[in-house]
Amino acid sequence: MKRILLVDDMEGIRESLQVILSGHYMLDVAQSAEEGLSLFTSKNYDLVITDIIMPGMDGNELVMKIKERKSTPVLAISAGGNGASPDQALILARELADDVLEKPFSKSALLSKIEAMLG
């Protein structure tokens, strides 16, 4: 079973994605980019899903740090925030991450992206 790291600061998003993904994948969950980076460096993941707009280290910085270490695919997700629209939040992520998904998204869109990224 493939292992995914999910990083999102919003509890409701984490819980919803856990429900969707836990039946299909082994899932580790982090509530901050710092916690996500710590988990990432301690285990091997097939995919990382990260929010972009988070307090402290943001998702783009997390993606950069992940890509410095391994070629693990990263799916960036965002609904914007902190005055940024989803498009603005995902501009840099489109260059850094392997794929992006704008919130809100459907369960089928998420699973389709993940399946395509995992091959």
C-alpha cells in the first residue's frame, strides 16, 4: 500500500482528507509544514499532499525543502487565504510542485490526481 504524507493546518480539511484517503493509502498527517518536514525526513513517502497557505513555514517552502532531499511527488492544494486568491497562492506552487489542486475539490478529482501521480 502506498504511503502519503498530508500537511494542512486546517483541522476540518485534514479530517475530511483522512476519511477519503485512509481506506486507499497508508496516511501520515501533519498540521504544519514544520511537522510535515520532520515526518518526511523520518519516513519514505510515495506522495506528499500539502496546503500552501499556512502559518510559519508555508507550503511552497516545504515543497522546496522536500525537493532538495528527494524526488517524491508533491500535490499542492490551496483555497488561498491571507489576502491571496487560490490562483495567487498556487502561482509558485505550479512551478515547484508536481501538480496542484484548487480547494474546494471533489473526492473523485483528488483521487484521480493521486492515482495519476502515483502511476
